[in-house]
Amino acid sequence: MMNTQIDIHRYDEQIENNILPPLNENPPEKKQILFYGSSTMSNWRANDMCHKHMAPLKIINTGFGGSTSEEALYNYYRLVKPFNPAVIVYYEGPNDINSGYSPNEILETSHRIFEWARQDFIRGRRWA
């Protein structure tokens, strides 16, 4: 288990005030493509750019700030699981390196996110 390198709550205000309110006011349909990760994802939300570039596909973008994989793991249950996505597009890494995490720690944490997603969204599904 790795030691936390950052304040895990540093983006709570951004998530609660900017990301979740529009999603709670106008809940998206389930089984969409969910974009999740650091500023690479959150910057794509500006001017609805992500929706415009991905049209006609339906997407949800819950990326936030300069997040790390550890913060993505910590926020999984409020920014991924409630939306029951069909696909997750995930990007983390550079902020982890800048915060002192090793590549192995980043991989381990990201792997845990994928394991949670497999358990939550894939188990029991049958693929044609």
C-alpha cells in the first residue's frame, strides 16, 4: 500500500460545486461513455467541447482538476459508479509523477479503479 502524497480532499469543493450539480440537476442516462481523470478530461468539458467532438455518442465527463490516480480512486464512488457507464475513458499519470508517485504506484492505483469497474459494470453481463 502506498502512502498518500497529496491532500486527498483538495478537489472536494470543485467536485461538489462544479461537477456534480449539473449532473444531479439533469441526471444523464445510464450506459453512456464516461470520461474520467485529470485536467485533460476536465478541460475538454469547457464550452461543451467533449460533447461536440464525440457527437452523436452520448457522454458524461466527470474529470477534475489536476487530479492524481489516487484521487480518481478515492472519488470513484461519487464520480463513476452512480453513472453506470458502458465505457470508461480514463486518463491520469502526469500529476502523479509531479506529486512524487512512482510509475508502479500509478499503475497499481489505476488497476484498482479498473477492477472496481469490472466488478460494478461487467460482472454478469453477456457479450454478443
